[in-house]
Amino acid sequence: MRKKYIYSAIAVAMLSFSSCSGFLDTTPDTLLTQDQTFGDPTLVKSVLANFYGRVTLGERIDDWDAWAMLDEVITFDNNSDETIDRNKWRPYDYTLVHDLNQFLNGVQASKAVDDATKTQYIGEVRYIRAWLYFCMGRTLGGVPIVGDQLFNYTPGMDITTLQVPRSKEAELYDYVISECEAAASMLTKNTNKNSARANYWVAKMLEARVALTAASLATYNTADAHPQLRTAGGEVGIPASKAKEYYQIALAAATDVIQHGPYKLMHASENTPKAYADNFYKAVCQKDANTEVIWTRDYVSPGQTHQFTRSNLPKSIEQDTGSDRLSVLLNIVEAFEPINAAEDQRGKGTPFDIGTLDSPKFFANPTDLFMDRDPRLMGSIIVPGSTFDSKIIELQAGQLNKKDGKWSELTSSRNSYDTDGNLITANNGPFGGNMREINRTGFYVRKYLDATPSAGTIGRGSEMWNVYFRISEAYLIAAEAAWELSRNNTDADALKYINEVRTRAGVQPLESVDHQKIIHENQVEFAFEGHRWWDLKRWMEASKIWTGDPNMRTSQRLGLWPYKVVAPGDANNGKWAFIEKDMQKLDLWRRPLKCTDVQYYSEIDNGWISNNPKLVKNPYQ
């Protein structure tokens, strides 16, 4: 009888024939038979671990440059991209689907794995497969669903038997939801080290997110608003009639996690903005005693680390070469509302009151401008004069001088001084000229920076995890689903859930909730965590705020530069002022943010269609 080997066979009809990699693709001299692999419990577990490493999909901590596609950050180098990349974060990995199905087939027959462990492993693999299908579907719409089938190509066979058409978009979400439910029934409700493996609650979180995504698409991708964003066969486009059912599923799954799960919102030990900010940073980034994080891509030294910290530490505290890559945009900074905002100003961003160059507003310290904002700002972002790893981060674009009663800017290169020994432009910048590894906007990312010694070096790297799910998402899913089902701006459940998150953050509770406030809360709670694009896509909001209009504030990439006042004899000498800067006008990021309906769904690659003629193209291709 022909032996089966544990390596990735080519599913001809569904693959793009990119090179295969991973644990299952071993060299011939170490190739193991299926019987050998599933006859050894240690090997079985190592194959499972390999699968987790292959589903770090979407916006992620080890691909930080790609974050600059959105309205949160830019890189220090120049850029002329005109529109959002519709194919960014587009997986189509049927090699992995094949390997997962092969594992399910093999582990079920294994005599080396006890029944309880076998059930757990099957649940984990079905969860991983559901996550993969979701990640494919959120970019492409409907995709071929092969279930548990194993497609093995042999030369000369009829390849039409391997050609599976795309599912309807709704069918894809229905399948993933059903797989989450099946996986949950097999998985433990116990937590695990660093939340690195799927359990019951992880499966319920994915179920909630998937159902909410499907419900949003059914609600907001309507034929009237987006007539071209659908296909005749339903591969793109979900009937509006299905929205209610999906919202109900999302609400039920999210409330299950909130009410019965072991995860809890972490609260500050003191009622101060700094305590709230530090608490929020710990809720996302601290592994020890963390009660918020539900599922992560964990990293461990040695061997499993990344270079996010090395690449994004400010220049003044760099630990190795290649720092200062990302600068945070004012767009996200000003989204964090004032702590004590009046009720009609809560749940929305507010521009900073900085005056004008002719009549600046002055501050004793550069941090003063930001201290009365939602503490999640300083838990997520390094602002001028704030600290990281107990070190003050100096950001100074230049001096504000006064001559003949008029204020003017004086800027220079990094680490420059005037003839009196006063600093002009700091080592970190911000700076708008032709210089590498320097801040452009006046802000750095704090979230995901690792203060562990040597985490910013090439040799060691950072163990900071990449968070997929936190308990706060369950609260915001529940709030959104409750509001969508009632469309009542004073819905008690919606307000209860959203205000739990806001209270933990240290801002005033909402007295009413609506779609825009839900958008806002997700924006500030999950900044840099890989939510922004998928949220704007499911709501069909990206094309409304990123229009490509250089005069529209939400389309601009903005910075806020701090200046030290050097004006001897003036009452404001030694104080600080701020000037807003447009990155396009500085010729750094030369085009405004732009998204159209074209960008909402990725392309079906021509190579995939060549291999499988049953695939239909997406809109706008």
C-alpha cells in the first residue's frame, strides 16, 4: 500500500503555486511518513505548533511598515502612493488548508494520542482553519470551501475534480461561524500560557467578530450605496435580510465571553491620568497577570522574536541601528477626546487648541497639551516630553523666535544649536527634510514597544506578543450589536457595554450611543492593533473619510510639531508652542489618503483563475 507522507501536496485548482514552506515541508532525508508523525505525540504537538505560526495574518507587529497604509502612522521615508492597496493583507493559502485537513485525518486515526488530547487538537485545528477562512473572506468575499476534503494531485489525473467554485460571501461567513461553534464544543475553557493557543473563549471571540463583520456588510454594503460591489453569484454581497441574524449571533457570542469567561477588564490602581495610561499599556502589552488578552501570536527569546522595538524606538534611546521608523499621525492623536468632555462632545475626536503662528497658545511643558485627553492616548502613543522606559523623549522641531513683534519658526538639522547654545532641532526631530531615521510628525508609537533590556537589539529582539483578541473587543461587539438591533440611541445594553470600556479607560460615560460613537470607540481602543482597516471596510466608511481631497482634514496626513520659545525678554520665553504640519505640503507623503469602492475587495489573481476556471473575478477587476 502506498505510504502517505506529511508534506504539502499541491491542490492544483486552488493554489497560486507559490513556494511552500513550514514544518510539513521537510527535506527528503528527514521526510516522515504519516504513520511516523502521528505515532509520536511530540511530533503531533510540534505540527500543531507550526500551524499557529502560519496564521499571523493581516496587519501585524512584524510588518510595521505596512501600517502606514492607514491613518495612524507614516514611515520616515518619502511616499507617493495614490490609493489604499486593495491586495494588502490578502491570503489565499490552500496549501495550509490541505495541511490542516491532513492533520485532522491523521490525528483522528492516531493511537499515540489519547482521546481527550485528540479532541482538543481537533478543536484547535478546526479553529485555526476557521481563522484562515475568515482572513481570506474578509479580503476576497466568498472563496472555495473544501471542508475536510483532501485534494491530492497526481500527474495525469482529471484536474477538474479539484476545481471548486467560490462560495457566496454569506456562505463563507456561515461556514466560519459553524466551525467556530464546533471548535468551541471541543476546546477547554481554561486559559493557557500567554494566551497563545485557542480555547473555548477564543473560538467564541472569532464567532462574534465574524458574525459582526457579516452583519455590517449586510447592513452597509447595500445595492443603493455601492451598486458595483456585488457579483451575480453572490460571491460579493450579503443580503440585508441576514443582518439581524448575524447581529444576534455576534451579541450572544460576545456576551457569553463577557459573562462567563475568565477574562476581565484591568482597572487602574489610582484615579490619575498617568495611572490610567499605564494601566492601558499594561492591558495590551504586559504578559504577566494580564486578564484582558484572550488570544495572541506569542514571541519568546531566543529564536522567536521580532524587531518592532528596535525599528521603532526613538533615535535618542535606540539600542541598535535602524530605529525611528514609524511616526504617529495627528489624525489618530486628536481622535482621543478630552477626559472631561461635555456630554455632547463625548465619543468624538477634537482638534487641539494651539492658536496660530501669529497668535500662538503657549504651554509651560510640551506634555501639558495632551494631559487632559483620554488616557488611552498616552497609553498608546509617545507625545512630546513624555517618557518611555523611564527616559524623557525629547521632541523639538525648532525654536519659536520673536522679532519686531512677530513670531517665526527656526528649524535646522537634528542635534543643532544656535550661537547661544540653545537647542534648535532635537535628535529625534520632528524634521521635514531629507534625513533618514527621524520623526516626521511629533509622535511615536508606545503600544507594543518593549522596555525589556536588549529588546531593541538585532541580536535579541523583542518578545512582545501580537494581540488578536482582548476582552474589550467583546464589550464593543456587544455594544455595537445591541445598538444595531435596536437602533435606539439610549439602548441600555449598548450603553452598559461601551461605558464599561470607557470607565476602564478613564473617560466620561456616554449618555447616548450611535454609529459614529461606536466607530470612534473602536478607533481609540484598538489603535495599532490591526482593527482599523477591517472596521472601516465592514462599515464602508473608508471611502467617506479618505477621499483623496488634499483639503479634507480626514484625508490629510498631519503632524503637530513642538517648538521651544526662545524670545529673551518676552513673557513666554522658555515655554512651548505647537504648529500643525501637513505631510503632503512637506513633500514627505505626497498624496492624501484615498479609498474608493475599488479598494474594498481584493482581486482574484489571474493565476488562480488559470488553475481554476470556476473562480469568478471580483468587482472592479
